[in-house]
Amino acid sequence: YDVGTGDEAARAAPLHPQQVAELLATKKFTSPKADLPLVLRLYNETIISVLGGATELNFNDAGWQPRDGVSFARVLPYCAEVEEIYMVGNPIGDEGCAAIAEAATRAGVLPKLKRLAVFG
């Protein structure tokens, strides 16, 4: 992201806790035995609270790429209350769309979904 261009920064898709664990495993902590489990627990609690309680998710024009669509598909099981998802203006391609479609049609995933708006 270049501040001078006036472009908006891309906003990455929410990550599954396993993806966060893999990412954090590459980072250094002052006290890895204490800090790493704490950060992972807090992230897990946050994703359950935020995605688990949301009724609408708006990721329009977030700058997502195919990998973001795949990442988002992994967190869909946390979205039990979601009725509407907006992802307009994100070039997630066939790979991202296929991952979301596959995840969204699994039994028990997105049980309250009424609207899914996806086009790039």
C-alpha cells in the first residue's frame, strides 16, 4: 500500500485459527510458552464472538484475491447467525468462488444465509 497513490489498502479475509497458529509460529515472542497460547486463545475467542454473532458481513471492495476467498471459506462454519454476506468488487476468481461455494453448501454451515452477493 502506497499512501501517496490515494488507493485504499486491501483488507485481508478473516483467518481460521489454524491459519493464525501457522502464521504466529513464524514470529518471535518474548515468552513463547506463555504469550503464544494466550494470543491464540484470544484470537479464537474473538473469531467465535465476532463471526458467531454477526448477522451481516460486508467485505465489498476489500481487495480480496483468490487466496482470501479460500481463507474466508475456512471460517464460514463460525458464521452460524449470518443472513447476508456481501463480497462485491473482489477478484477472488474461480478458486475463491469454488472454495466458498463448497464450504457454504456443507450441512450445518450458514444455516440462516438468505443472501450471498459475490461478483468481481
